[in-house]
Amino acid sequence: MDRGAIARWKVDDGKLTTDSGALVNTPYTRASRFELEAFPSGSSPEELLAAAVAGCFAMTFAHQLADHHHLPYELRVEARVMLVRPKPHARWTVPTVRLHCTALVTGVDDDVLAALAHAAKTESPIIRAMGVDVSLTITRDRPEDWHEHPAVQ
């Protein structure tokens, strides 16, 4: 499998387009990358990395659960990628990625759920490719909370 994207950059802004068409001329700028208040102005490589990590982890975790006969109703995965510059004029770096997963799944003990989540973190191809520390926290929605999920009722 081979997936790709094209980045076009001119002076101080650019456009991103993916093979699938999920992104078509999606703007990204220096401001959207380095100025938090500029968030609505476009995407950033770090935001796209966070989406890739969250999506890959969710798929890998769902597969881990299914392999152990636990089908999740929903996995909500949030990934946070921070670009930092430790000292002025030092190189920009992504020191860590923070993942938080909220799982709506029944029939599995909390310890098993946590073990499967950590196994998914280890098995996730995108996480392995990054080579940075990835922290993971997991919480679970309980069946008694399903009133918040109308599709389940």
C-alpha cells in the first residue's frame, strides 16, 4: 500500500492535497503552525500528524479488541502533538505525542482493556514510524452512560 500527499509552498503559505481527496488544497501557513490564535486559518504538519496518530491508533486498538472478542461501540481517540523549540535558535522538535482514548466497550475488564490499548500503541504503524515517546491514557464510557449515545438506544 502506498499513500501520498502533495504540499505546495509559496513564500509564507501552502496548500496540501492527498491522493484520496480527503484534503484538497487545504491551507497551511506559518501562522497556523506557530501561532495558536491563528488556528482557524489553516492546518499544520503537527495537526496532520495528530490526525494520523489518532486514526491509526483507533484502528489498531479496534483490531486488538476484536481479536480478543470485544467489539467496541465507539473509540474516541484524541492525539496532541506539540512542536517546541527548547531554546532560542535551537531546532524545532516534537518531543512527545499525548494520546487519550475513551472507549465505549462492554464485556472486558479494565485491566484487559488497558493492556489491549497499550498493545495497540506498540503495534500502531504510525506510532512506530515516528520514533518519539507516546503517552497513553484511557477511560471508558459505561453502559449507564449510553444515554449520551442516541444510536445505541
